[in-house]
Amino acid sequence: MGEPAAISEPHRLGAIASFHAHVYYDQESRAEAEQLRRWIGERFVVTLGRWHDALVGPHERSMYQVAFAVEVFPTLVPWLMLNHGRLSVLVHPNTTQPLADHTAHALWIGQPLGIRGEKLPETAEAELPLTPNTTPTLPA
């Protein structure tokens, strides 16, 4: 991956349909990841994704995803900054640019990890904005 291209016009905030936080763990930190997942589900209106113990997509470590609406960002992300413990968390917007979203537009909480950008398309269809659910889910 090279340097991000210079932009001629600023991106619109409305281009962000939703956000994902990817919480990374290994065998030694799995229990900490489970606790963080419980805490998130108890406190925030989010959709908790499945556990991915095997590598999936561009991710170089086991992880689960937390999907959340734009309106949840100002509370969830600062909370993750204070409560991630030893875990690394990638937070990215969902626009029509998956590669840039996971790399140039992303932020890391904790230790940054590698992302396999070659696994991501440069462009994709727009995601529908998430409607905040009224009861967070805690699937296994």
C-alpha cells in the first residue's frame, strides 16, 4: 500500500453509513476480549458480530466485529479508549471505499496491527445506515 492520494475536496461526513470496531485477541487475551464484549453489549446499542478465531478478510489476528451507528461513535469510541486493556481495536467508517476505510480512514486504539489491504476492494456499494437497535445483542 502506498501513500493515500491527495484529496481535492473534503469528504462529506454523510458518506459514513456506519462504523465497525474490530476487537483483536489471541489465545492469551481471549478472556479479556470476552469481558470487553460483555461490557460493550451491556452498555451500548450495537450489533456484536461472530467470533473469528481463524483469520478472516484483511485481519491478521483473531477478532470480532462491533457494528454501530454514527450516533453511537461519540460515546463508544472514547469508552473503548479507556477500557480496551491490552487489546488492539481498529475503528473504521463504512463508506464506499473499503480499502481506504480500513487503512487511511481508520484509527487504532491500543497497539496497531497489520491489515492485509490486498484482501479489500477499493470501492463497493454503499452500506445502508444502521438503525440503532434498542436492545444490544450478545451472540456467541
